Amino acid sequence: MSKCLLIRDKARERGAVFILAMAALMVLLILGASLIERAQTAVERAAVQNRSAKSFHLAEAGVNKALWSLNQASGWVTYGGETHTPLPGGFVDIAVTPPPSQRGIFTEHLTVVATGYLPGSSGARRTPRTIRVITHKDPRWFEYAIFGSEKVVVGNGTVTVSADSYSSDSGSYGGANITKKAHVGTNSKAANAVEILPLGTVYGDVRVGAGANPPTLAVNNKGTISGTISALEGPNVLPSITSVPAGAINLGDVYLDGTQQLTLNAGTYYMTDLDVLGSAQIICNGKVVIYLSEVSDQGSPDIRIGGRGIVNTSQIPANLVLYCMDDVVSVSISGSAAFYGGIYAPKANIVLNSGEVYGSLVGRDVRLNGATACLHYDETLRDHSNPNALTRSWEVL
């Protein structure tokens, strides 16, 4: 073979090696570019997911903020949401429907829509995430002036008996601090489920059982109702009191007669019977909660509040609440002193035989029919008694 051919063969070999090297390099460059692109995509995806997670947490915080606002005094009827509220790391928009102008204390469900987002250029909403929650009210023990799950009677036809309202937050009852929000309710839709007898007056609305059509058929009105008559959206469930809180002071049977006097300072108490008779009296200082059962009865009705009554020295109804367990089936109120507080007795018949109650009465059957029996509903008691907006359903939009 000639020297010239040998040189050409070597040149061709070097060229082939170069081409293979370039091809390999191109493959590596393509693979590298692909890997870089995939890495950039992964980084961007992670960044998007991170921003989305932040917005989601902002939306969750917005829902919690809305529930907190609804749970404040009068929040259920006044809170309408907010726009562009700053939170750590971003902002939230909150919408609550129906709006305050279309709801009241009887509205049972609200829809909360919270949108969390990060700040963008020129005020733009970046990576918005939205959560929608349907919220309902935890049963409020004292949402009504009078609530009898089966029956309510106001008046006896011979003396003036009335129910009106006021707000202890605004001071004592009287003058400009008298309102017409003493709403009366029942779960029953039977005829005469609510009776307003002659000389009986309700300064407020009357709500009867869900589905009553028309609701007026469940009301026997021979007196005066200043507000409207309508049906509940659904049953107003009265949960049973099934247990006494740990730490409650057990006083056993409390039977006071003659001139006996019992003083209760701020705290939670448990009584297995309660009778205040003669000229006896219970004095409550500070916030007092009393749980009542009927383990051993010394008389009938089960719970008798007579004598000089139970005196709430603060005259703030929210500072005195009586919770009756299911074995209490009758409560009689006839003390000479005004009662400032709430009585919750879901299985009991409650009768106000005489005197005045500043607060609320809730039972199975509630009657105001004694001489000069009057109830002045404290709207503040409603707002201070388990005003909890609870989540019924939750979804991400």
C-alpha cells in the first residue's frame, strides 16, 4: 500500500472519531438540556405548589377568622365578611351570605367563602385558593325569651302578663332600654301550641314548628303579638344536660324554709333538689352556674323557687344560669324577688306564677300565667350563652 493511501485512511479514521465524538457530545448536550429543563420545571412546579399551599393556608385562616367573627356578640347577625385583609404572608377575602340585611337571630345557616392569595404586581391576586364552608349555630340555650318545645302560654285572662326585652349591656331595664325582641318559640305545630290569652302581650315574634302551614294555625292569639308569626326553618333542638362539669361543688339537696339564707359565690354548683320556701333566700355573688337534678324530691313541683327567691346581686342575667337535667320535670317560680338569669330545663314544665324574670325561660312547656307575671328578655344573655358557629360542610373550590 502506498504511503499516500495510508495517510488518507488515517485521516478518514480521525474524521469518523470526530464525528462520533460530536454526535456523543450532542447527545449529552441534549440530555443535559432536557435534565436542566426538567429540573427547572420541577423547581417551578414546586414553587407553584408552595404558593398554592400558602394561599390555601391563608384561606383556612380566613375561614377561622370568619367563624371567630360570627361568634362574637351579635356577630351572627352583623358580620358580612371583609376584603383584602392582610394576614402573615398574604391576604384573604371573606364573603358571608346571606348578607346581614337578609338575616336575623333566627337564621340557622350561613355560607362562608374565603379566598386566600399572595400579593402580585399592581394589586393582582396571585395564586388564589378558595374554601367554602356552610356553618350553623350550635344550639343557644337562650336564643328566645321563652321557648317551650311543646307548648307556650302567656297570660291567664284576668291580670296583665307580658314579655318584652332589653340589653343589660346598655344598663338597667327601663326607659329607652326597652325593646320588642322578646321572641317566643316552640317546636310544635299543633293547634294552640302557642297561646296568648287575654291581657297577655308578647313584644316580639312568635315562631312555631317547622312545616306549619300556615303557622298562624298553631297560635291561639287572644292577646297581643307585636311582631310576626312564622315557622322555624328546622327543629330547635334542646340538648339534654347529661353530666355535671368536673369540679362543680356538690351541695346535695338544698331545702330552705323560714328565714334561712344560702350565699353562693362565683362558681359552678350541683344540687340534687332545690326548694326555696317561706322567707328563705339564695344570694349569688359573681357568675354562678347551678346544675339541678331530682335525685330525691321533698315536694312538688320538683324545683321550687319561692320565698324571697334567688337574688343575683349583679343583676346581670348572664351571671346566673340554672341547667336542669332530664329528671327535672317541673319548675315553679313565685319568689317575691326578681329573678335575673336563665333557666334551661329541656324536659320540664316551667310556670312563672308571679313576679318578674329578667332573662330567659326554656323548657318543654313554659307558662307565664300568674299574677303580675312578667318576663324581660335580656338580649345579652343570648349572646353570652354558647353563641358558637360550627362547620356543617367544607369544600375546596
